[in-house]
Amino acid sequence: MPTTYAIPNGATAFAATTYTGNGAYPTTITNGGNNTLGTTFQPDFVWVKSRSTTYDHILYDSVRGTGTGASLVSNSTSAEGADAIYANLTAYVSNGFTVGSVSAGTNILNQSGQTFVGWQWKAGGTSSSNTNGSITSTVSVNATAGFSVVTYTGNGTTGATIGHGLNAVPYMMITKRRSTTSDWGVYHQVLGNTNYLLLDTTAASTAGSNVWNNTSPTSTVFTVGNASFTNTSTDTFVAYCWAQIPGYSKFGSYTGNSSADGTFVYLGFRPRYLLLKNTTTAGYDWFVLDSSRNTYNVTNNYLYPDLSNAEGSSYTVCDFLSNGIKFRDSRTDWNGSSNTYIYAAFAENPFKYANAR
């Protein structure tokens, strides 16, 4: 029998939207322009980066709200709103998001003449209280797409649990303390419950029992220790949680071969978005590539979630294929010999519906 996919069109749940700033406020950035069907949706998690200049990565979500005070920066340890006074997302709308003016300077989400990319995920639209864990959380959930936004207040207790609402085991989670400074913690199922990565640094995979309490997440909760970016008493936190959805998302690893005839990674779909990190060797950045900034192979326009740098394109990174990724460069950043890399990938379409580029 033919395979039935929960998300036959990836553009209903994820968008990588490119645009050029016009300096006018308010301005709505619509998310239907980079997919063949013109599909739009109301996002719940918006991550914007200037491609053409050294602006911060700006992250918003519908649970935490709008305005300069709700912004977070992935390339910084700063508290919510502290680093992004020049960023002002004012609304999540049916076909994208709206940005408004700021009191000092120009909104770096829409500066005139600068090019941008806005990565957007759809959660549940509205939020609700979740009491599955020992800490009550507030969640916005899209179980079909395997994505939830979770906020909670820490209690500093080792072994505390937090409900994520997915009704499936998260394969990847990104956490951040909002109320004061901290790193960004990353859980990835390949690394397991004894290790973590930091989204804002070049550190390799690190062991730490105080992060996930050496306990794997379940279909209802994830467990934390008392690390600064997962659970300190009275501080507020956000967690972005993803379950794996066949044909739409995949969270895995690969081993590099240091060859221009690089490793092939099977996904089961043509990727719209790829996040990757060397977990073996410290000193290598995180990278994001997508098929909106590179509409044809090779895919070599990369941004760094841990840096404010403008978009790079100096190296031949990989090809996005109808069923996965083929690396075309020998650099240790993404294809070093015997180095292990983790990735998160989201689909344009499942392989059944994919076309070659």
C-alpha cells in the first residue's frame, strides 16, 4: 500500500522565507513566497537573521509574545530582550509575521536594503497549561508536525520533569533561561541523555548529569537537572521541542570522510532546512543551510547560529537531493574524517512527492 504522510506538504508547518528589508513599519513578512504552491501559515516560532550584514539572530515565539522585550538571541547568552532592543516583532499573522518600529535606531528585522531569511515553525496557535510534569508548563503544540513551544519556571530541583505536549518522544530540544544570562542548551537523541551541546558556542558534545539528569525524555515529559540553562530556582525558561515525523523531519548523525566525494545522508525527503554541528571536535560552528537561499545545487549559503556574521558562501558544502544530502566538500566543519555530526532537517516534501533540483 502507498505510504501516507502526516505532513504531505512541508510548507504547511515550516517556512524558510527570504526577503529584502524596506524600512517601512509596520511591515508583514509573508511566508508563501519560497514554496511552489504559495502555501502560507501562521507561525508560532520565528527565527530571523540578516544575510547581508552582521546582525544578531533574533528568535520569537507566540507563547512568550511580541515586542522588543520578548526577543532572544541565539548567538548570545543574554537574557530575554536584553540584546535585541532593535528588534520588534509585533504580531503573528495568518500568512507570516509583522514587524514594527523601535524607539532607538532601525528595526534589524527589516532594515532597508538588507537581505534576510526568516525560518518559521507552526505550533498550536494558542497555548495552554500542562501539568504532566512536576513543574507546570505552558505549551503551544502541533503534534502532527512534532513541534511544541514550552515555557516554565525552574525550581532548581534535580530530576524535575516538564510536560512538552507532543504525545511523542522529543528527538531534539533547545532550552534557554529567559530571566537572566545563560547558554543555550541542546538535547539531541544521538548524543543521549548524558551529553549536551551549546547552541551559542563551538564546544563539542559535553557530558553533564546536571543538564538532563541522565534521563531520556518520554512521550509526555522531559527531565532536567539544575543546570543554568535548564532549571535554576525561580528563573523563567523556554524550550523548543521536536519529535521526528517520517517524511517531514529527521534528527540524526553522520560520520565525515574528508573527501569532496562526501558522505551521503539519507533523509527520506528533499530538505528545505538543515542545521548541523560537529560534535567530535571543539572549535567548529553550527551551520544552517536551506533551499530558499540556494534554489539550485550546490547548497553553499550558510549562516552560523552561534555568530552574528553575515552569510558565507566560500565553500562547496553539499547538494540537497530528493531523498537526502550529499556532501561535496572536505572541510572539518561538516565533513571531517571520522568526525561525528548531528543534524536536524525539515522537508520541502516527502520523497514520494519530491522533485530533483
